[in-house]
Amino acid sequence: MKSALYLTCTFLLASFCPIREGQLEPGAPLPKPENKWMDVSGKEISLNSVKGANGLLVIFGANRCPYMLRNQDRLRNICSFAHNNNIGVVMVNSNEANRAEEESLTSMKAYASTQSFQCFYILDKNAELADAFDANHTPECYLFDKKNHLVYKGAIDDSPGNAETVKVQLLHNAISETAAGKSVTVSTSNSLGCNIKRNR
């Protein structure tokens, strides 16, 4: 009887809990490479379509997150550095719970125009990409090589909260090694930032 009750409760809980895809680990393939997402330019793009000759950098971001504000200069520099190393860059806004307010497509366009990032900025409807990547923070970075394999995930550097105390430029180093066809020395790091606001 207890066993049957346990199974029933487990089934009901599973029915009401959203299914989250597993964490991406180094070596994993690029999720949803051909799905279309709306860019602030008004065009729909896929991740594969914006990949460069040496790979793709995916950054989960937001318009108003304090950590995004602290990292704006670093984001601008890393986007430029990736671009110069033939690595495509796309920033993803998955904050579906705030879509009617500061994370709307209109607000995304306004934010992008003020920052001049060298990247695409796409709206992740229903946080589908965030779920596929198991991304939870902004900013949170995922670097893929030319074969669409994950080679680095985590933070831009070792001091997300304070640019003045940075000692290791983790993402910069990973981009340099990837563009040179080398194995990435440090493939994972802890990301620190605002929580992605899913609509559930």
C-alpha cells in the first residue's frame, strides 16, 4: 500500500514539475543548432547560422541585471575578441517572467543599441535555450569549437563582481586556445550573476 502511494505521489509530482534537460559538460554538442530565434534586428537566426569559422560563443544575458552592468565593458571586449578570432557570438535573453517589462524585445533593442556589442541578441521564448543549456545565470558563457563541441562554460573571468580584482581571464584564454586549435586548459568555472527568470 505504501509503495503504491509513493509511486502515485511521485507520478503526480513529475507531472507538475517542468522537465529540465541535463547539464552540458565539455565535449557535449551544441543544443538546438538549427532552431530559429528572433534577433533584435528583426531577423530570425539559428545558432549554426551565426557560428564563425573557429566556433561559437553563447552568452546568456539580460538588460537590467546588476552583474550585466558590472560586466558590460568586459562583455564588449570579449565579443570583439571572439569576433577577431573568427568565433561567432550570440547573446541570449531567457528572462521570460519579465518579458512584459524590462526584458521585452523592445527593451532588448534599446539595450543593444546603447552597448554596441559585436554580437546577435536573441529572445529565448519560454526559456527553451536556457533549459537546453541548463543555464541559470546572467552572464553565463558557453564556448563551442568549429565542430560544435562545448570546450568551455562558466564565467568571463575569476572576478565577476569586480573588474579591478581580475587575475585570470578565463574566457579570453579559452577563446585563444580554441582559435589556435588547442585544447582548452580550464574548461569549466563557476558563473556568478543574476538568476534567469523563467516563467514557472
